Amino acid sequence: KRHSKNQNRKTAILMRKFSKKRSKENYEYGKLRKAFLTENPMCQIRVAGCTGMAIEIHHTYSGKDRGANYLKVDTWKGTCRNCHLWVHDNPKKSRELGYLK
């Protein structure tokens, strides 16, 4: 199926381009993420509504500190989707509990 020029432009805009350094980090992150979730299959946050299975990585450092801690697994928490959303919807309580720094 052929796409119109306009559709191709929209697709190109949606596709993010990364530097070689960031691409390398993302590749390494993917490997570390898979190993981390295999070793930590249960949600590490466990708030109300927790589904129990860790399917996402929560990075405890955000903002300007996230890049420096992106590949440091000791700053990660394996989370279910519900708990991950709760952390970001409740930043004050999450900081008190050590889920955000």
C-alpha cells in the first residue's frame, strides 16, 4: 500500500532520531531492562490497585539527574502499570517513600 507524501511526512515527524550515543544507551538499556525484570518479576512498589507483576521500570531519578542514572539498575524499581502511574500521580508521597528523588 502506497502512502501519500503527507502521510510519509507525518510518519517521519513521529519517528524520533537519536544520536549514536543515545542509540547505544537505549540498546544497553533494553538488555538491562530485560534482565532486571526477569530477576525482579514482582512489583516493587505495591500500592492499592497493584497487579503484582512488574512489567515496567520506574526510574527513581528524574529531570536533570535521569540521564546520569539511566543505566544504573540500583536506581530502578520494577513496577506494574498501576503502581507506576500512582508514583507519578502522587509525587509528594512518592518522594516520602523513596520512589522519587
